[in-house]
Amino acid sequence: MAQALARLWTKFQPDIEQRVATLEVAAQALPAGSLTDEQRESAHAAAHKLAGTLGMFGLHRGTALARQAELALAEDIRSSATVELSSELSSWIAELRAVIADRK
């Protein structure tokens, strides 16, 4: 079973990394006010998929972090809270990266 999970992790790892990168782009675009609806929707979808994928590998903290990002990106983001949200997203993403690195 452990070997099968290890093979699956290797298979899904590039997708996981790409989804985290999509979240990073959104977090960086937020404070500049340049986050497009398409980027937000893409980041929202990436967070949703990350939550499920990381849960499949027992990375429950990663799932919780991805869900926080998913909820934050669920709505249109155009307010003065974008700098704060960008900071929160960046923090969640950094922790996500750590959770993923620990799994490797």
C-alpha cells in the first residue's frame, strides 16, 4: 500500500506544484489590484483540487490550508482588504509548501 501511495504521489506531484504556483500568482496580483477574474477563478479551482488531493495523501493540514484559500477566493475580491488577504494567502501558501515538502 505504501508503495502504491508513493507512486501516486510521484504522479500527482507536478500537478500539486502547479496548483500551488497558481495560488502564488493570485496572492502576488492581489495587492497590486491586478488579479483578474480568470486568475481568481483559476486559483479558486486550484485550491479546491489541492484540498482533495492533499487529503487523499493524508495531508490534513494541507487540506485545511487549501480550503481556507478556496473560501477566500470564492468571491469577487475588490476591496481594501486585498492587502490583508494577500498576506494571509501568502502565509497559507508558504505553509502548504512546507507540508508538501515534508511529504516528499
